[in-house]
Amino acid sequence: MKVIVLSGKRYAGKDALAAIIQQQYPEWVITPIAQACKAEYAETSGADLDRLMNDQAYKELHRKGIIQVADDRRKEDPEYWIRLTLLRHQDCPGVIISDMRFMAEYDYIRAHYPEALFVRVVAEDETRAARGWKYDPVIDDSLAETCFDKWR
């Protein structure tokens, strides 16, 4: 399986780039690591999974809870989410991971998929704001948003 991995801040354009890549490789699957996190959060909180996946405003209302569920699992096993994400798509010819956020995810992919391509998606704050981003120090200053800030 071939792997392309995107990282970047909220509203940087990771999903848009993933869609463009998939147009070139239609048999590949776009799979955000957060999809598994959102599914577990929806199961435990009663939130609507479809809306978490497809409704940006709804997702933002639940972002802190999703992050808490993800962090709790990550404390138990730093590779839990990335391993689960890739195992779910092991029969695909290619996977586009649209939201790598942590060094353990990078390390896991590099160790198991040494030919993986890593891309950092960058957008200025003004561009992100035009797309709906609003600064929230709890979210935007967290490790999930800052881990790869030096990658440019």
C-alpha cells in the first residue's frame, strides 16, 4: 500500500489537497485519523457521527470533546489511532491520510511505510479565517496544532 500523509493547522486546506490528490488516484482512499476518533467520541457522547464528519460548525462544537477522547487513547498507546486507521484500509492500493498531528504518528508511518510521502499544508491566518477559522488558544496552542510547526 502506498501512503501520502498531510499535516497542517486547522483550515489550512488539508482536505482540499486530499481531494485533489484523489482526483489523480481515484482508487485511493482519503482517511483522516480523526475519523476513528470521531467515531469513538460519537459512540460515547451520543453526538451524530455523520454530522461530525460532514458539518464543520457541528464538529467545532464538539472539537474539545473529540480531542479529549483522542488524547485519552493516545496516553494508553501513542500509535493507537494511526495503527487503527491504516489497518482499516490495508487492502487499498493507496491511502491519503489527511490529518497527521503527532510525532508518534509520523514515527509509526515512517517505520511501517518507509516510502510514504509527507506534505505540510500551510495557509496564512487571514486565509484560514476566510475559511471559517477562529483562534481558540485551547485548541490552537495545543500539541495537536503545533507539533509540526517547524516543518515548512
